[in-house]
Amino acid sequence: MTDIPKFIEKQKPLREFNSWQVGGSAEFFCAPETLEEIRSAWAWAQNEGISVWILSGGSNILVPDETLPGLTMRLHNFSGIEKIEEPNEAAVGLIRIHARAGTPKSEVAKIFLKHRLAPAVFLTGIPGDMGAGVVMNAGIGEARTPREFCEIVSQVEVLRPDLSLVYLDAKELRWEYRHSSGWQPGIITKVVVEWSAAPDAMVTNAVREQTRKRVATQPLELPNCGSVFVNPHGHKAAQLIESCGLKGYRVGGACVSKKHANFIVNDQNASAADIWQIIEHVRSRVSSETGVQLETEIVKLGDHPL
């Protein structure tokens, strides 16, 4: 094995880095703060022939209980707003925000809120970081505009396996419900979002209402990953799960939330295995009782390396 870069750690526990607060350790771990550190870590992993796993804000991720082999790269520290383009002749009445991939969505929401623009309401409703928002085309269930990431993204910057950077317009990507493609292979390092700069006087109150609704309807006081299942066409996953009497269904330290049936909470020191067993049981019950197949929004870290 070649010399390990100084910022890479061995056997790093991952519980604190995911919103379910479960899982074992990473064989190797880094939290790069610069593009050069990302390049250096990926180059080292390629040279060693080991897998690389990308961990962003830690929502919509299930970390396995056993040691995760290879290098886990957490991009949460690769954050910050690089540039804000406000309306001028070149911007044609748009505001553009250039954010590093690890920037929390809430930080971008604050900028839109300052200008009283609709994406502030949308971004208030979803956790996590900007890069992950592109990967899963994150969105909300409410019928409002915008409601999915594809509606606000104008460009992404991607680091390719050869460590070169490419810039892709949003129209070059394929956007689907809770998924995007066309930017792979690589690591999303920057996201540019834009919106019409015409202010909407209703935005401030709408953000307050969105926040109130989240607190009232979601179990935010307990470790969770957000919505577990994608809403099937013509259905709401939460309603299907509740119709099967699964609210409160428990395995070990985890259970289906009694507050929102599409959330699984860790309320008694759960393991990842507890959570996955609940997921499988819920899918089986909903399928047998309603005929609807549920698919997860979450990604099992360890299934799809770079």
C-alpha cells in the first residue's frame, strides 16, 4: 500500500455522519474541504484498487453495520456558496447561485428567501446537501412550483475518474422521479441553481407554513432519513403503509413512525439491520395487501461504488 494521505483516517465510525445514526465504521475515511483533496483521495483509492463511497449530508443513506471496505468520502465539509449572480443585462432577470456540492440546501434556501423567491419554500421542505439533491432529483410532495431539483438546476460540475472537471447543463441530464442520470461517472462537485428574480410577497409566509407543517407532521425529534419510500404513481406511500396497519411496527430499536408512516425512526439505539428488516416487511405487507410495489428513496451505502 502506498502512503496514505494525511487527511485520510482508518476505521472511522460512521454513526455520527448519517441522519439515522446507525452503522459501523469505514475502513478508510476522509472529509475533504477542497477540490484538490477530493482529487488526491480519489487518486489514492484508484491506485490502491479500492472502492470509493460518497457520503454527503447523510440523509437518504443506510450505512451497514459491518465495516465498509474501501474509502468513504464525506463531502459535507466541501461546502460554501462560491458566487451569486444577481440580475443584470447578462443574467436576464435571473438570480444564479453557485454552490459546492456539500452545501446544505438550507443555506441556498436562505439566499432565495432573502430575495423572496419560490425556491426558498421548496428547499425548506427537504434536508441534505446540494450535490445529493441533484443525484436523487430531490423534491417535495406538495403541488407547488418548483417541487423538484430539476426545476432549479442550470448546471453541474463533475469530477471525472481521470480527475478532470466537466461542466454539464441541466438539459444534458436525464431527470426522473427521485433520480437523475447523465452526469455519471464521477463526483458532483458544484451545483448552479437559478430562478427568476421577480420577488413574490407570499414567499416569507409560505416558508413559515412549510416549516410549521414539517414540524407538525414529521418525526424530526428522532433520528430518521426522511421519506423512506418513493410515492408510487397514483398513490401516497404513507397512506398505503398506514392502510396496512403498520404505523408503530417495530424491529429492535427502530419502528415505523406513528407521526408519519413513510418515516422509520431510530428511537432505541437501532442497527441498520433493524431498519432494513422493517423496510422489507413494509414492502411485503403493502404488496400483498394492496398489490402496489414500494421502492425506496434511500441508498444502501456499499451497494454502488464509484
